[in-house]
Amino acid sequence: MGLDNITALAQRASASLQFLPIVLSSFLLSAVATWLCIRIALKLGIVDKPDNLVKTHSRPIPYLGGVGIFAGFIIGLSVSPFCITTDTSSFLKLSQLMGLSAAAALICLIGVVDDVADLH
């Protein structure tokens, strides 16, 4: 392994480390928000109740976990422009990120409505 290979490897490792705050903040917020959504769902009765026919779980399973995952996704998108310092030409533009966020929000909203109103 030559000096050029070692230098290239070090540069790739350095470039990869800039994503660490994005991944960690997304993961931590998703975990906390999902835990909070579970508590809210249990308190409000937004749960999947066992029916001993198709739903064979032994206790009610709380819904709304997708809201916690969505919160982590949005935080990851929000933090990323501040953490990425390399050439950004290959990354999504702000307008594309806004479109992606809007689509994810719509999907999350449909999921919440389905959880609360039990759409078929």
C-alpha cells in the first residue's frame, strides 16, 4: 500500500465522518420520538387490538411509530446542510429536499389518518 493509497483512504474516512452527526441525530431523535409516540398512542387508545382471528398478538400494539421515524428523517435532512463540507454537487439541492420532505410528510399524514381512523 503506497502513500497515495493511504492518503486516499484517510480522505475517504474523513469525508465519511462528516455524516456521523447526521446519522446520530436522526437515530437519537427517532428513538426518543418513537418512544414518545408509543406513550401518546397508548394514552389515547390508538392501538391495534388483538382479535384472536388475524391479529394474534397478546396485548394491544400502539400505532404512531411512523411519526417518530418521520421526525428523525426530517432532523437528518435539516442537519445535513450544516455537516456536509465536501463538494455538494452530488447531493440533492434544497428544492429537491423540500420536495422529498413534502412527500414524506404526506405519506406520514396518510399513515396517521389510517392509524386513527382505521382506513381500509
